Amino acid sequence: MAGPAEMEQGSLQRTFKDLFAGAAGGIAQVLLGQPFDIVKVRLQTSTQYPNALDCATRIFKDEGPAAFYKGTLTPLIGIGACLTNKVSIQFGAFHWARRRFEASNTASDPLSPGLSYGQYYLSGAFAGIANSVISGPIEHVRIRLQTQPHGAARLYNGPIDCIRKLSAHEGVLKGLYRGEAVTILREAQAYGVWFLTFEYLMNADAARNGIERKEISSLKVAGYGGLAGEALWLASYPFDVVKSKMQSDGFGKDMRYRGMRDCFAQTYRAEGMRGFWKGIGPTLLRAMPVSAGTFAVVEATMRFLG
């Protein structure tokens, strides 16, 4: 039997593998999803576009094809630094929480260490909360770069300049971390549902066909990942709309929203329930390939690493 030192080393090694697999999936997620994301954010924060197609067409016509990758450097910086990017944090934290539940379940009933679906949700929610520490400021910077005026009127000369200027407004917590409360709510709900849906579909497939998880084909893994992505956004989209509005809002006398609750209230008064679903079309179009690619790459990487 392995001693405590060997078990700790194995757990640490497993965590590094989870982080590395998440990093690989994160690169795929950013590169696949960024063009859809800028259309989503523009629709959420502006009334000048009647629909997603008009938004995409005008971005291409007025700003050129490179505009669809505005702010891409920011999430890629998060991906590169020691593998501590948002997606590697998501998977690392999820699997850490999952293993803690498995250990607790084993202590209670050695014959049934598997997680309940409530525990899968809580593991995903924990991953989302952990992820919010980095996703909040990264997405804030990206949104500022995506929504700033084009050409000579632009406000920021890149992500570093944007971070510096946002931090200068009322400090780091109220400037760079604006909208963090609603980010935490969105991340917990989103990733609780994301991981729960994927694990349910994978477990159901393995049970239905009498096979081990590693025997499920990559095509099915991608398909289940894509469905999980749809579930993620359907479960959390209103939080995302409020987050985008707050993180594109002005400062000082130009600030429209006093906080998260005020933003919810103003959005409902001005636009009704439809206001919380603006941009859902391109978001769901983006979610399927991005989430499918993320889970396929992560799962393939973890199988390769063993």
C-alpha cells in the first residue's frame, strides 16, 4: 500500500496533468470562440445592431477581419503563464474537488466512491468560483478592447495599457475587478452545469454500452462537450449580460450602473426579460464548437498523459 508521501506526490502529479490538459483545451477554446465572442459582447452592450448578422457584417466592413480577434492577446496571456489560465484552472479545480468528494464517499462507503450528480455540480461550481479570480479581470480587459471606438478615437493601446488605466479608476478592486460579484455568480452556475452535463452524458454512455470511460470515442466526447456548452450558456446567460454591461460601463459621472442589482433592475425596466437574452444566438452557435473542442482536447490530452 502506498504511504502518505507517495499518495501526496501522486495527487500533485495528477493536478499538474489536469492543469496541462486544461491549458491545451483553453488554447483551442480561445482560438475557436473569439470571433463569436466579440459579436456577443457588442449585442449585449449596444443597441446599434438589429441582429447578429448585421453586427458581424458591420464589424467586418468597418474594422476589418482582424477586429474579430480584438482582445485575443489577453486570454492567451492567461493561457501561457505557467499553465495557470482560466481553462486549466477550471479543470484543475474541478478534478481537485471531485477527488475530495471521492475520498469522502470512500470513507463513508468503500463500495460506492462515485460522485452524485449534486456533487458533480458542486465540483463544477467550485471550479467556476476559483476561475473567477482570473476570468473577471481578463474578461473585463477583453470587453473594454472589444467595445472601444475604432481608429484614432480608441481609448486603449492594448491589454497592458487597458489594465493600467482600469486600475487607475478607483483602484484595482473597483476598477480592474469591476463586476466581480456577478462574475462569481455566473461562473459558479455556468461551470456547475457544464461539468454536470458532460459527466452525466459520459457516464450514461459508458453504462449504456458497458464500456469504460476511456473507450468512448473522441467524436462522442466532442458531441457531449458541445451539448454541455449549450447547457452552460442557457443556465447562466442573464448573469453574463449584466457582467458585460457593468464591464463596459463608464467611470465617474459617466457610470450608469451603481452595482449588480441596479444593473439587473435597469435592464429589466428598459428591455424586459428580452434584455437578458440579447446575443444568445451567436453565443449558442459559438458554444457548440468551442465546448466540443475544449472537452475533446482535454480528454485526449488526459488519456495521452495517463
